[in-house]
Amino acid sequence: MTPPVPYPAERPWFRTPRGLGTLALLLVGVCIPFLVSDYDLFNATRVLAIALGVAGLNLLVGFSGQISVGHGAIFGIGGYTTMLMMLNLDTPWPLALVSSVGVGLLVGVVIGIPALKLGGLNLGLFTIAIAAVFPLLMSRFSDVTGGTVGLALPTSPFTATAGLTSAQLGFLFALLALAGTLGLLRNLTTGRFGRAYAAVRTNRILAMANGVRVPQLKLIAFVISAAVAGFGGGILVLVLTVATPDSYLLTFSLILLMATTVGGNRSWIGAIVGAGIVVYLPDFASDILPGQASGQFAQLIFAVLLAVCLIFAPGGLAGWSSSLARRARGLAVRRAPATESPAASAHPEPKPESPPALTRKEANR
């Protein structure tokens, strides 16, 4: 009896092509602060902070199948929480940032429980109302929030130390925060939870028939997504050192939702791609068409990108690039010539001898 063939050992994540690519991107990110100016670092740090909000939407939209048009407001709640804790209570900025995560969790529970009874268009309309009301409330209670002027920090909380400028420290902290958050979200969406979310996204009724607790899973996704958005909002106000109601209008929530679609709502790298488009597209539009028309031109480009991705690349730019890479690898494998191994060429297998031909006398017999 032949022994059973063992299964091949699974390679560690960091030895897979995707893991190696992620580590390479992280290494490039660590080198960026020492290669560019502080102004460029300022914009790059904004990308990392906004990428947290987009990543929270990726969990909600791409993995749990829900939609939210109010994450810009949750993003702003995290920012105002950090600012108020630092200005009114003299809280150190790390604790103030933790408070923004806690407030994001609380807001996620408050919004997520009614959201369990809603879905699709109704949930979208409910979150639109939250996004529309939030800046009005921030302007109304001016004694606490500073009104339309907003709140401002006297100096950047990232003080220059160890030969690093405040911009470099802020970028490295935002990079570490984003990498850790994306790692936690990836672990959440793989394994048992990932299969459960895939079942809910595919067929809610069939998932419930197989014992999946759909309401609990949706609430968990909404709460974690809100906490991540609040975390990103707190980091952004630490970078900008200012928080105003005009920064969190309804249009900002719509831009976050479009960024998760254009970047790729099932890809964590897509969150960075979408945030990069949000930050750098206005500068690109102003270089082509200077003046007040540059803002409308940027919105037009964003709308065209959204339409193209919805039609030709439903997985977003990150999913489209991954698909192209897989096709390129497949073509390379098919076109590679079959080569013999050195051992086989040094010791060729003997060919089977053909039977001797029969003579005429033996054939007549």
C-alpha cells in the first residue's frame, strides 16, 4: 500500500508575489521622506490619511455589500474629536487620536443598528442625510466647534527630533498607521470571516440558510469601517492642523465613495490609488486649466474615470492592473519553450527497442 501523498506546505504570506510586492511598496514608502521636499510630503501624508477613509469604505462596500454616503461626516467627526481633545482638554495627540477611533466606533454602532433594517437605496439615503447635516451642526454650535472658521492647532504635533523634520515624522507615522490598519483589515476579510462576507455579498438568503449571522456581520463591518474612517480623520487634522465644516461637506462623502470605486473596492492597494486621485487630481487639473475652472475640470475628469471604471474595469484601477499582470504571466508561461533539465540531458533515457523484422520464411509460416 502506497503512503498518502502529503499536501505541499503553504508558503508564508511574505514569500508570495503579492506579499513581496507589498513589502517593496512599504520599503519605497519608508524611503520617500528622504527623497522629496516637505511640501510633497504634506500632500503624500494627506493621501495616506484619506486612504484610511477609503479603506473603511472598501470593507463596507466591497466586502459586506453595503453602501454609505456618509463616511465623510464620520471622517470629520474623528477629526473634530481629535482637535477638541487637544485644545480643550490638553490631551496628548496619541490619546486624542485613540479617542477619535473610539468615537468612530460609537458612531458606527449608533448608525449601524438602524442600518440593519435598511439596505440598498434606503441605507444610502439615510447616510446622505447624516453627511448633509454634519457640517450644518458644526457651523451652528460655534462656541464648541469654532463655527465656519473652525478650529486650529497652534503648531504641528509632530515636533522635529532625531534629525527628522515634522513633515517627515508625520509621513512616517501616517504610513505606519495605514500599513497596520490595512494588515488588520486584510486579516479580517480572509479566513472564516472572509468566506462569511463573500456568502453575504453573493446571496444573503442562502448565507442565512447556511447559518451565517448576516445582521451581526453587517453591523461589525459598519462599526469597524466607521472606526477606520474616524482614525483617518484624526490623522488628517494632525497633518493640516485645522478643521473646518467646509472640509466635510456632502461632496467629500461622495468623493470618498467614488474613490473606492475608481481605486477598487476589493483591493487594499486600491484605497491608496483612490486617495491619490483625490489629492493630486485638482493639482493636475489646475496645471492644465488654471483659474476657477480647474475645480470643475477636475470633477469632470473624476466623473469620466468613474464611468470608465464602471463599464470597463468594475474592479477599479487596482483590479484592472492585477488582471493585466495575471494575463501577462499567463502569456509568458505559454510562450516559454519547453527545456530539458540538465540531469535528463546528461543521462538520456534509453529508447525502447523495436521488435526485429520478420523474414519472408517466418512470415509465410
